Amino acid sequence: MPRERIVIASQSRGGLDDMVSPVFGRCPAFTVVDVEDGKIVNVSVHQNPAMMAPMGAGIQAAQFIGSLGANVVIAGNFGPNAFTALSSLGIKVIAGVMGVSVREAVQRYLRGELSTVTAPTAPMHAGMMMKPGMFWRMQMQMQQPPQPVQQPMQPSMPSLSRDAEIRMLEERRKFLKQQLEWINKRLKELKGEEEEEEY
């Protein structure tokens, strides 16, 4: 079995005894596990620089993972932008792994019990869609469009291909369209309530 570098989204401080995070882009840490001939030969932990990003966390986290030289990434769920970025970098995406330790996730992968996914497993910014208040607070924080990579990280980040960037921008456009539809719907609801109150 060839040498592989597996990166696992971790729920707390990272490490083999930490739990696999249910989310990828905003997990606190990444546990990097090098395996060779079916055995773990090295383990390191990196804090997720995209965890507190106002937006674009999935893309930034994916590019950070690419800079680590990952072959495989494991987490509970991956949004469209993260999935597209990881796939464009040639990184295998394994989702649906939750409620287990990082060590167990790696062992399951080595036993061939985990398979890659071919599509995102979470809707884009599902949390913001369900919590309008949070969405508005984050919108207020944004002074300019989100950048794919934070400036300090840029020199070490692998660049995305033209096709991958097109796919990500299309996903972003779809997300913005959904948000605009939600805004229009909510405005109608609020104005309707106000009109009813006037009568």
C-alpha cells in the first residue's frame, strides 16, 4: 500500500484521540496522519486557519488542506465549495464519518470500510439559512467579497484550476440567488404583518 497523507477534521484540539468533526470548513483543528503499508507512521495537528472566517471557510480550509499535501480528507459533512475545491486539488473526500475518534476513522479507512463521495453532503451555508439573525450579523461584518485565500496563507496555497474556479463561482451565484429569494420572501412576510397590524 503506497504512502498516504490523511487529514481528519477534528472536533477539539486534534490528535488520534479527538473525535471526528461533523463539519469540515469550520472545524477547530485538522489531524494529519501519514500512513504507509497500512500503518500509521506520523501524526501532527494543525489549527484550522479558516475556522473564524466570515465567509468562504470551506474554500480556505480546502486550500489549506491542499498545502499540507493531503491525499484524503475525512469529516462528517462537506459543503459545495469545499467539495469542489478539494476535488479540483485531487484530494479524496470521505464524508459521513461522525461519532468516532480520529484513530477509529483512520483504521476504518485502512480496512477499506470508508468510500469517497462524489457530491457535497451539506447544503451551502445551511446554518445561515436556518438562522437569519446569524446571517445578518455575518453580512454586516463583510466589507468586501470573500477572498478564496487569506492573504498570509496565499504564498503556500495551491491555485485552483480555471474550471474549478468557474464551478465555485457558479455555486456562489446559486447561493446568493437563494439568499436573495429568502430576503424577498422575508420582506414580504414582514410587510404583510405590518399591513395587517395597521388594519
